[in-house]
Amino acid sequence: MPGDTAPIGFSGLVREGDLVVCGQATAEPVTLTEALMAQAGNLPAFRMMVGPIFSETFFAACAPNVSFKSYGVIGNARRLARAGRLETIPSNYSAFCADFASRRHQADVVLVQLAESGGRLSASLSNDYVIDAARGARLVIAEINRDAPFTFGAEWPGDVPIHIQVAALRPPVELASPPLDDISRRIAAHAASLIVDGSTLQFGVGRIPDAILSSLSHARDLGIHSGLINDAVVDLIERGAVTNAEKGIDAGVTVTNQVIGTKRLYRFVHENKAVAVRPTSYTHGHGVLARINRLVAINSALQVGLDGSVNSETLNGIAIGAIGGQLDFVRGANASPGGRAIIALPATASDGTSRIVAHVETVTTPRADVDAIVTEWGVAELRGCGLAERGRRMIAIAAPEHRDVLSEQLRSSVR
């Protein structure tokens, strides 16, 4: 809990105007980030780069001399965004990570969580932009977490110095799978109809991806090449549905960029050579994705337009999502032999409004890249369709109470 004895004093370490970069999601070095936030009010003004936040570390009322940046608004980052404390950088995840390697984003201080095994260090739960940020930083501070799994592929590079090490005071952040509901199960049933034996899966965080994975236990020789893996992957592997035998590359190995789940998942990946936590340049690289057999990209959205345009970023002008790796994987799946790019979402929002709309307010994935859209009402196969036909297919998977209005909007747009 915040308020424990701080493992380190940041006075003199963080300078005016510094960009401080910390591990994201479950890779957040909570011992360090909590200490930094507790001391922030007594430090010079600095900038903080965060990713998805699943801890309680960063809060809207934290010191006003800290400004926050991120590539999206995911998890508890929404608290900062609602308070006007978070600036979002509209960038594909692959490009965002590459910008640290090229020094377009220049980190000054990097906070990282590492695992240790036999004298070796691993970035453990995420092999993302933090290593490249550390390579160019003035100061790298690592918390060594005895409860973090040692993962292969994420070994800490020998040419990146660690200036200060501290012992973690608490285990890694966990993110349990949300409970499934009837709508997510209906969506999953439709999405599963597009996934054949021998497919390689990419997916994100949330109820719908979990429901789709849960519906695939009957499948055979599935593979995983994803931006993340979660506890549902362990289920599929243990049931024999995932063998990684037919991917075309990395035979027998589950490939991911991040590990986001619970202790069960962390125990599974620890020193497991059948799991590789690879850098973003590999997990999201177009040339790599195009070599994978039957890559199925499963992503979600806030809205989809009648023309197939996908919005995963904003509603009513407010950022509440992210570009993330969606376009990286959509285009990769489209280039993959036998690949499919699925956008899955509920047909209506929690307030009853339609998530199938005449026009999206922000385009995350352009209509030219869209393949199949799935809601609880069915599948709209859009690849190769003209605008009028796309509209008719999208209306068929909208909630029935919204179809008349959408039909009139479609008629008006094609006159």
C-alpha cells in the first residue's frame, strides 16, 4: 500500500522537465512508481509516460507538477484522462515503440520491473518500448521482483546499464479475466465460425476476446502470436487446442509481447521455453505477420460505420480507447495466407445507443483494411463489397431497434 517505507528517494534523481518512462500494464514496477508518486510534489516538474494502467498508483489528484502522456487510454488511465491529466499520442503501437529506438521519444529516467534467475535478468512480463527507452536514458532504476516470472525472449540486454537496483515490496500487478455474459458469448459464437483449425490467434484484453478464446477449446492445432497473452491461453494449451504446430514460423512456441493475467499465468510462463516474450518489432512487425499461416486478428471497437470504418479511440470527442496494435494486426492478418481480421463489438452501448453508426467520429482502422465485423447479431463480411452492400450487411448485424434509422441514413448517403 502507498505509505510504506520508500525503497528509494527520487530527490536529485529526477530533474526539471525529465521524461520518466515506466513499465506498462502488469509490468509496472509498482514499488518504484508508488514511491515516485508519493514524492512527486517535492520534485521538480516532470513528464511521465505510461501505457495501460491496471494498478492504483496513478490518480487524478496526484501532484500537479506531473504531466502524463500515453499512446492510449486503457484501464485506470481513464481516471487521468477524465481529469484532463493525460495527453494521448495517436500512434500505432509498433510506431510508438519504434520512436523510442530512434530517439524520437527520448527518455531521461526509466523505471522497470525485472525478474532474476541464476544471475540472469529478464524484463519478465513485457518486452516493449522500455528496453529501447532505457538504452538512451540518463538513469535506469530497476526493481527486482522475486515473484515476477523469468521469461525467454525478454532477457535484459547486456549493453543497457542498470544504475540503481531495489527489491520489490509487492508482487506483480494482476489482471483477472472479467466474467462472461450472454452478449459476449453470442459474439464469440459468431466469431468462432470464422476460425478454422490451424489458425494462429492475436487478441486483446477484455470480455469479448476472453469469450472467443473460451469458445475454441474444441479446435485443433491453434497457434498464438499476439500482443498479449492471458489466463485463457493457459486453458487452451492445457486442453490441447493450442499446439503452435501450424504457424509456419516459431513452431511449438507461443509468441507474445506482454503477459497480462494472474499468478496462474505467471507460473505457467516462468522459465517456459514454449513461451517467448518478444520485442514489438517482432510481435507487431508486418513482415513477420505476413509469414504466419492463417493469422486471425481479433480486435474490438467503440463504433463501426456503415462503410466499415472502425473507431477504437474516441466518443463525443473524448479519448477513451487506443489505436494500440489494431491496425498493425489487421494489416498483418490481411497479408497472412488464409488470414482473417475480425472486429468484434456489442451492437449497442451501455446507454442503449447503437455502436453501428452512419459515420464514425475517429477512424482507427480505415474501411479499406476491414475484413469482418462481428456483433451478437451476426457477421458482416465486408472485404470486396461496395459501399451500399457494406451498409446493408452492417445494418443486418445492428440491434433490431436501430435498423430502421440506419437504413434511412444509408438511403440518404447513397442517393
